[in-house]
Amino acid sequence: MSIDYRTRRGWLALAGFLLVVIGVGAVIGANANPDDWYQALQKPAFNPPNWIFAPVWFTLYAMIAIAGWRVAMRDFSSTPMFLWILQMIFNWAWSPTWFNLHLLWPAFAIIIALLALILAFIIICWRNGDRPSALLFVPYGLWVAFASSLNLSIALLNPA
């Protein structure tokens, strides 16, 4: 199926996706950031420096938005769009659960569900012929897999 993404409607939709995904991510990031509680946690040796998270997430959010836009332009009521929306809910739920509520194990459950949704999105987009959207989610899936291992390690190192 050939979609012309370069229409006025397409460009406006892309701007909307970028604004919502990056904007909500920025608001959540500003209100759920590393605090004294986080600083006091025992962390594994592979824990990256805090400064790396903002540029990584900005880049990933742009890619997530573009993939969502592509899927919405094809069919907003499709299974890939449902998966995209659901993974955004889980994505946005993780930071407040971790940083604001300090719930390590529920955050781990959220991030594992998020990873499963990302993988499902990649597989379904690939099978439906939207390989660019699937490929846009690959770095996101790799980062969330890494973040999942980090979440698990920190939870194990810091028993309640």
C-alpha cells in the first residue's frame, strides 16, 4: 500500500505526533528525574551516567513519533496503532512509577510489558510491510531491553 506522507495533512500529523510524544516525554522527564532516593540506590557497574538519558530519550521519542505517524497515516484503527498507543502508555508510566513512587518491582513489570509491546509492534509492522516503522522501533527496543536489565539489577541490589 502506497501512502503519500508529504501532504499537508501528513506534515501536520507528523508535527502533532512529534509535539505530543516529545512534549509529554519532556514533561514526565522534568517531573520524574533522579533525586536523592535514586542517588542512594546501589547500581550495577554498567549503569550509565545520568546525562546520557536525556539525549537518548529525545532521539528515541522522535523515532517513536515518526513510527506512530507512519502507522496512523496508513490506518489509525489498525493493530499496529493500538500497539503503538499502548506502548506509549506503558512508556510514560515507567518514570513516575520508578522515580516518584520508588516502586522498583512494579516499574520492572511495566518495562517488561513495554518491551513485549515494542517487539509486537516491530513484528506486526514488519509483517504488514511497514518496514520503516518496524526499523524505527529497533533502537528503542534495544534501549528498553538494556533499561530492563538495569531496572532488574537495581531492584535485586536494593531489596525493600
